[in-house]
Amino acid sequence: MLVAVSWQVAVDGPLLGVDRWTRHAVREGRHGLHSTLLNHLGAALSDLGGSVPAIPVLLAGGALAAWRSYRAGVRRWWSPVAVAVLTAGLIPLLVVPAKAWFARPGPFGVPLAPDQWGWYPSGHTATATLSYGVAALLVGRTLGARARWRLDAAAALLAAGVGLGLVWSDYHWLLDVVASWCLGALVLWALVRWLPHGRPRSAPDSPSDRA
């Protein structure tokens, strides 16, 4: 889906009609409801995708997971910190070059300034999806199944809320947000698949074990 959406954005394809239809529908709904509360909520949700607070939450999740792993006697207990730091550095490496290459104008259609990045994909959505998702993944690996499910659900709701808040507030096209959700999901899938499972440190062999 990420490839298809990116291709349509690159060639200004017919799929972008979804963006225009969605923006028109959201604008009509916003004007019809005329709710200050919803408008403030949309802006607040959008702000959750900023580097602050998302990156501090990511790093704190890595630190908490490392501390819990250390207490549990896990080999390479420090690896969650490394994963969190690498994820924080990976986000701009994935988003900024894509924004510069696609150079997509925002919903208001104002041409980009020479020193301005484009709107595709959504940086706030990617930051939220990866920061909250990876934090939940790292901490969840140190918890039971029920707590892990709750953390994953909370991270998914935050990522969804940020994206919807951006669309509601007319900060981004819908496909900008969808692309970043897909990008974040791919990175999280890779981490779930390839991140090694922590194991407790082996205790010294007892005499009976050596017999």
C-alpha cells in the first residue's frame, strides 16, 4: 500500500481524489459542527506527534525496558536503549528525504519555498507511530501478555489520534498520514520479527550439572 500511495503522489494520480474528497468532507463537517472543543482536540492530538513529547517517551520506554530487563537478569539488558536511540535517529532519515523528493504541497496548495520540505509523508504521524509503537514494544517485552496488549492498543490509538487530528485540523492530506502509518507499521513489523528475545543470564553450572 505504501508503494501504491507513493506512486500516486509522485505522478499526481487519480487516487489523490481521495485526498480532495476527504478534505472537503472534513471541512464541511468541521464547519457544520462548529465545535471549538473538537478543533482544540484535533490540534492537541496533532501536537502529540511532535518531537516533544514523542521522542522523550520513546527514550523513556527504552530506559524502562532496559531497567526491567537488567533486574530480570536478561542478557544484553541494555539493548532496548540502543533500539530506542536508533529509532529516534531513523525517523528523520526516513521522513526528511522523502519529503524533499516528493515535494508535495500541503492542503492549502501554497507552492513550496526553496528551503521548504513537502508534506508527504507526514512527519508527525511517522514520529508518533514509531515513537509510541517502539516504546510499547520494548516495554511490553518485559511484561505479561495482557499488559503488553494494553500498551500496544494505547500506542495504536495515539498514532491513529495524531493522524486524524492532523487531517481534522487541515494540516495534512489523508494520504500523507496513511503513508506514515504504513511506514511505521513496516518498521515495527521488522522489529517484532528480528529483535532478539531476551533470555536470563545463565547461572553457573552446579556440580550435578557437570557430572
